Amino acid sequence: MSETYCGKSCQECGYRAETGCRGCREEASREEASRECKLALCCRQKGHETCESCVFNTQCGMYQGRNTAPQYRLAQKKAELEYQQQLRERGSFLAKWIWVLFWLFIPANIASVIVQWMPSIQVVGYLLDFACGVVYGVVLLRIASRAEGYRWAGILILITALLDGGTIFIGNEALALTVSLCSAILSFFSCYNEFNAHADVLAGLDNELSDQWRKLWKWMLIATIAMIVGVIFTVIVIGALVFLAAIIALLVIGILKLVYLFRTAQAFQDVAAR
């Protein structure tokens, strides 16, 4: 009986030690060999002792390429190991910085509450919001190499932080309102870029979460349009109700963003731990 299905000698194979191959005929390694070597799998499925007993061996591409099969499998293994290493490095990098985004989101919302509801310490709220915005934008720029959307989101958030910080020093109410409006528009587009960038880096890793990021952006768009309509028709009862519903929807979206940031960071952390 031949040592192998393809008729080659295991002892003469220069790749046996490097691949850790125990031989396709060895009982303990048959299942593993069948997974790695298509020739071994073909022979076992068709009940052939060797490829020589198959009437199609002269036309078989796998049989004709049997001499280079070990090199090919070794190259495949190396490529897979390199790919897994790249995934781990990418996962570690993104997990690290997305966790920072997650924790920054909390003080940023605290700052918003202070600005809106605590006029006696409003300056503290503005300063905290400015600091969080700057760091958030810098972090997004730091991970921009992984998705272009992060770059635009980071730039827009930095500009927004500067505009929001500048409103403290603007005495003219009309000008302050104009600056705040510009800031809101830029913030809206920064969310578009950030949400879609999160979706892009998750594609292929967690497609469900990737889709949820894209849906979250669509819901934010709808809620923003509803809020604008509500403001325009606020003198009518239904307009006020639409505005209130939009505000509640945006609050829910903010909570969902926090949840999705947590899940995104966790997903990449799991990849890094593989």
C-alpha cells in the first residue's frame, strides 16, 4: 500500500516537518488530512486506495498539481496566520479608542444638562463640553486610518467644539443664535460620518451591529426633520406635539448611540483576544 493517496513519499517531502503533517494514511490524522488535502478527501469519498486507481487521474488538476500542494497549503496557513494577526492588531487598536469614545460620551451629556438646566454653573458646562468635544474629535482623527468617515467626523466635531466654546464670549444674541445654528448643522453631519464609519469598520465582523449603526443615522435624520417641522408649526398644538416627540426620539437615539459604542468596543475587544 502506498504511503499516500497521491503516491508521493512522506519521507522525501521537504515540507512535512514545517506543516506538521503526519501523513494522510495515518489513522489519527485522516480527518485532518481530508480537510487540508483535497486529493485525500476525494479518494476517501470515492473509496480509492490511491489516485492511480481513479480513471480520471490523467485529467485531474488536483492530481497534476500534487507536487506543489504542500507549498500551497503552507502558504495558505501563513496567509491565514498573518490575516488573523492583522485582525487582532486592528481589533486592539479600535477597541482601545472606541472605549475612549464611549466614556467621553457620558461627561459630554452631563455638560449638555448643565448648560441647559443649570444656569448658575453654565460656564462649567460649556468648558466641560468644549474639552469633551476636542478630545472626542482628536480620538476620531486618531482612528481615521481605519475609515475615512472618522476623519470628517473628527474635523466637524472639533469645529463644533470651537463654535460652542465661542458662544460664551458672544454678547450679541442674534450672532450667538447664528453660531449655535451652524454648530448644530455641523454636529448633525459629524454624526452622519461617525455612524457610517462605525458601520464600515464593523462590516464583515458584526453585520447586524453595522446595520444598526446605519439605521440609527436614518432615525436621527427623521427625528431631526420632525423637530424642524415641529419648530416651524409650534404655534399649532400638533406642531408642539411633533416637536416634543422629536426631542424624545433624539434622547432615545443618544442612549442607543451609547449602547452601540459599548457593543462596538466589545466586538473589537473580542477580536483582539482571539
